Amino acid sequence: MPYFDAASAAPLHPVARQALLAALDEGWADPARLYREGRRARLLLDAAREAAAEAVGCRPDELVFTPSGTRAVHSGVSGALAGRRRVGRRLVVSAVEHSSVLHAGEAHAAAGGELVEVPVGRTGAVDPAVFAAALGEGTALACLQTANHEVGTEQPVAEVAAACRAAGVPLLVDAAQSLGRGPVPEGWSLLAASAHKWGGPAGVGLLAVRKGVRFAPQGPSDERESGRAPGFENLPAIVAAAASLRAVRAGAAAEDARLRALVDRIRTRVPELVPDVEVVGDPVRRLPHLVTFSCLYVDGETLLSALDREGFSVSSGSSCTSSTLTPSHVLRAMGVLSEGNVRISLPDGTEEADVDRFLAVLPGVVAAARDRLGAAPAPAAAPVDEVVVDALGKRCPLPVIELAKVIGTVRVGGTVVVLADDAAARLDIPAWCEMRGQEYVGEAPPHTYTVRRTS
């Protein structure tokens, strides 16, 4: 059964499994103790730290292990902000950062700090000049991911790092999606990552803080992990995480080239096989194993459930697959379609035959989902100047489906007014206009969207 959601969690690497089992036998003791078993555990912990530091590109004494990647981000953000509180309380992040960064920013703002989100373009990348302009007086910390977890777009980390260095601002880099695939661009001050993204066990994160960066760990601490990650280390999982990181990076170049070719095939073939599809993210500067596309006139939950019945495990940023019924903040920031969104992230070892079978199955799955939602256009009639669509109370993708049904009934230059209180409509109606070459006039309260037919 093909698993296509490695961006959420990669399958446990065989090296990680072997190291985990061995460390369960050898690394169960307290590495802070001086007796034989403790010394043996300390040797394992030190070796794991050295291996991880080599992959990150830092000194071993600059790196600590945390209980998760999220904890690494939260500790990195809070510690850097506290260490530079005399400089100011301004935190600058990109609008498409992982939720762990944004949640840390929201907590900072709630405590009286300033949070600045730098917008991104339609591919999901920041403009280095715009990011640099946001580094105003009083900026204590900036955050930028190496590559986006939802659409795969790589960020201009080196250029932003240079701007931060010129402004005297430390840069925290979230390298969770890219660390297992290769080196991180130079210039970062703090770095966070998570082992389950590269095939290590869940429950292990890492945080690197360069020497010279002002850093004040927040919350109760103890003598472990330089006071930055209190509590007994999960040594077997740490050993497995470090061993798998070394193993995946050793074979990353060849595997990335193979996966990039498979993803290129998906990017090319999906729009050819399925009408009304938008492939999102940067087509060139992107992770090699990840591709995201959105299908008009179908909801994400139906699509993912149907693909699951066909044996494919994929993810989505559609609002109709989330408990909050709000679209992905990444897709919203990019201004792209969120409905019918599918994220495919291929784990290492994915077979070409599995991709071919996915491409064979997808058209029928999408067509069946659209049929159930009744996405056919309205019957031909004499064109009118304006049509009002009442989609209040209807969830995505129904407001856009209703819009698409009637757009052909208004004359060129006429308008369709859509009444929709679904949160996704604010993103999906403008994105539909962009895809279909129609003019999005704008939004007016309450819940009113106007579209002008241009062709």
C-alpha cells in the first residue's frame, strides 16, 4: 500500500530500527552517572551528538536534543527572544512558517511582543528584499524555514541570512523538511529539526544555537542538555535518530534525483489527466520529493478518503479536511486554491510503479467526487447582467461550484454575486478567478463576493 505522506512522518529507516534495538540494550542507564552503565550511556549520547552536529554543520556543544521538533522551535524562539530582550521585542517570521513557529509568535504577541509576518508570493517564497525591510529597529529574532512543509518551495535562506547578519539580527531556521536531504545554507544562528521527518523515531528533536548568540532558556531547567531541554534523555531514540540522519544523508543525492524525476512526472501528468487542476509551489526551487495540487469542484476530505480506499495515503491543506474548517495558512498566504488540495510527499524507496498506479487511479477518483457534488454547469440560457448565488451555510467546495455553474449565464462584463460564510470562500473564490481568467471584484460585508465575467 503506497504511503505518500513522508512530509508528515517518514517511515522508520532500517538503520534507525537497528540502532534503536541496540541502544535499548546498551543505552538504558542514566548518562549523567559515573558508574560503568552510565559511562556507556554517556558515550552513546556523545557519539549521537557528534553525528548530528556534523550533519547540521555546528559544534557538538552547540546542539541539544529535545523531546520533539516543536519543542525545539518553541525553546529556540523563546530563548532567543529572552536573550535579546534589551534589543527589542520584535519577531519577524514568514507567513508560511510551520505552525510551531507561528504559535510561538502568537504567544510572544500575547505577552506584549510584536509579531511581523512577511508575505510570500504565489509560489510560497519570500522576497529577500521584503524580508530585509521588515528587520526594523528593535528586531530581536527572525525565523525562516529552509523549505515549506506543504508545497515544497525552498526559501532563499542564504540571502535572508545575509540580510539578518547585516542588520545584526539572529536567524532561526526550521530545517525539519530538508535536513535529511542535504546541508543547510550558511548564515543561520539557531536551527531546529525533527527526527521523524527523516526516518528517525518520533519524539526526538534537535536545537542548535551558535556560540555568541544571546540565549536565555525559559522555564524550569536542570543540568541536562545544557539546561535547554530538561528531563531524562530518551537515549535509544536519540541514538536511532542520529544514526538514521547519517544514513539518509549518505544516500540523499542519488535518491533525491530519482524522487525528483517521479515528482516531475506527477507535476506534468496530473494537469493533463485531470481538468481544472492547479499545481502549486515553485516548479524549480523545491524539495525533490514533494508536490501539491488542488482540484476544483471537489472537497479534500472526499478526495483523500477515496484515495485511501484505493490504497494511497496522502495529505491535504483543504479546509474540508480540518477540524477548524479553515484552509491551510500556507495556501491562504500564497493566494492559491485550497479546495480539493492534495499533498504528495514520496518517502525514500518509492517505486515508479506506485506513482504510475496513482496517476491511473486519480482521474476516476476526482471525476466520481465531482459527480457526487453536482459540478455540472447550468443549462444554456439568454445571458443576464447579474446573478446572485446564495451559498450561505454551505462548506467548501460548494460556493465555488455554485459560482462555476452560473458564470456562463451572465453576459461578458456582467457579475456574479456570491453570498458565502464559509472561511475558505475568501481564498477559493479569488483563486478560482485567477485559474479561470475571470475578474475578482472584491469582498463586501457581510460575506459577499463579486466576480465579473471577462470571457
